[in-house]
Amino acid sequence: MNEAFLAVVNPAAGGGRCGRLVGPALAHLRSGGVAVSALETSAPGQAIEITRDAYARGYRKFIAVGGDGTSYEIVNGLFPCRNPAEPPTLAFLPLGTGNSFLRDFTDRGVEHAMAALLEQRSQPCDVLRLRHSTGVIHYINLLSMGFAADVATLRSRRFSGWGELGYQSAIFLTLARFRRRPFPLRVDEQGEIDRRPCLFLTFNNSKFTGGTMMIAPMAEVNDGLIEYVRWGPIGRIGLIRNLPTLYDGTHINHPLAERRTARRIDFVLEAPVDIMVDGEVLTLKCETLDVLPSALNIMV
């Protein structure tokens, strides 16, 4: 087994910021005694193949150098290939636009991530597994359906490359359309199928999304559970008034909000839906969501 870290680098992350900063960052780690090699990605999805190949060659420690998308691809390169008796290790260098997962542990970003590597701080982390009609994906942050996924999908398809203006434009158009609809599911194989309309659903392993939005304030990354947050059919004006509560986590106190923990979610969807998972936009017919407890070591 190779004891060195493999840094999987997305040089385009953060509008090219990652590519400019990665050299000095890795040099700092090496000067502190961290053995690390690096490979760069040049296309979406390539980090999955790089990680899968490196795992087959004996690497068990990885550094996601970029944003949320880089760590998402590394996780999907590790799973389901990993040995359950030997959890791999994932560290972070958030040199892209952000890392929502890391926000659970610090607001100091790169500085904190560097210290975790140099001091060899680690802890176990659950991995959530989604089976869908054409395969399986894994994630460590969150999966969302409804409003947030609609915004992310619209931004990706129509306003990619627009930066903050694209994000604001996607929010405006999604508010104008404002769809509240059911996503039929059953929790922990109990009771009837929940077909109530809602604004959004999220299935969380960690607290934050979008950098600073605390969508699941009670989530814990190593409790072996899915933190399930649901916001019912709130109106357009009600949503606008309550937007600030999504940033401090108090939205779960709203009369139309619900949160609970679960070990398994069974979806009963009639067709594929747009989802956002760890910052990535996908269209999938989701079937089953469950947890791989403490399947990953994270350096935080």
C-alpha cells in the first residue's frame, strides 16, 4: 500500500485560481513532511477515473484540490471499489469556489485544511449511497430535490459561466416559476408513501450547502444516519421572507418544515427528476438511499 497522498487537482476550479495556487500549497505540505504526488484533471468526471486507477495501484490517501465537485468525484472513484475493512482517507485543499462540506468544521478554509494535513488530524465519516435506475452514486455532503435543485439545474444549463449574476438570474426565474410538487418516498420502510407536495427535500450527511447555507443544522457526519429535511408548500412571499433562516438553520422551526433522521429512503418516482448532489447537477430516477457508516476517513 502506498502511504503517500495523491492530490487530485482541478486547475480550472475557482476560475483558474486553483491552478495558480496549487504549486505553493503542495510545496508547503511537502516542506512539512507530507509525502504527496499530484495529478491534474482536464475534463469533468476525470477525477473519478484518476482516483479509481490510483486506488488499484495502492493509493489509499487522497487530497481533493478544488471545490465540492472535486471531492465528489474522488468519493465516486473510491466507492464502491474500496475495501470495507480499510477505509480510505480524504483530505481537502479548497482552492476552488468553495467547499461546503469543510464548512461543517471551520470557516478558515485552506488554512484549516493545511493544518489538518500537517498535524494528521482525521476522523471517521459516513458515505451516503444512492441507487438509481441506471447505477449508483455516493456522496458526503447532501442531495437535494425541489427548489435548490431547480436553481442549480437552471444555472448549469442556461447561465453557466455567468458567475454570481448567473446564480441570481437562476434564483429569479425559479421564483417566477415556483413549483411545489410531491417527490413520493417512504422512510425506513415504515408507513405509507409520503406524496405531500413540498418546496424542497434534502438528504444530508453534513450541515452546509452553497458555502454558508446551513440547510441541515443537526446533521452529523459520523452518526450512521441520513438527516432528512423537508420544507412543505410554503408560498413565494413566505420563502422570500424566510430566506435568511436558511443561513442560520432556524428554517427547521418553520411550521411547514420537518426534519428527522433515517437509515433508508425508498423513492417511488414515476420518472427521473433533477437533483443536486454535492454541488453537481444530475437527472436521475432515484430508487434507494442508505448509509455506509464510517466508510471514509476525513482529514479536518
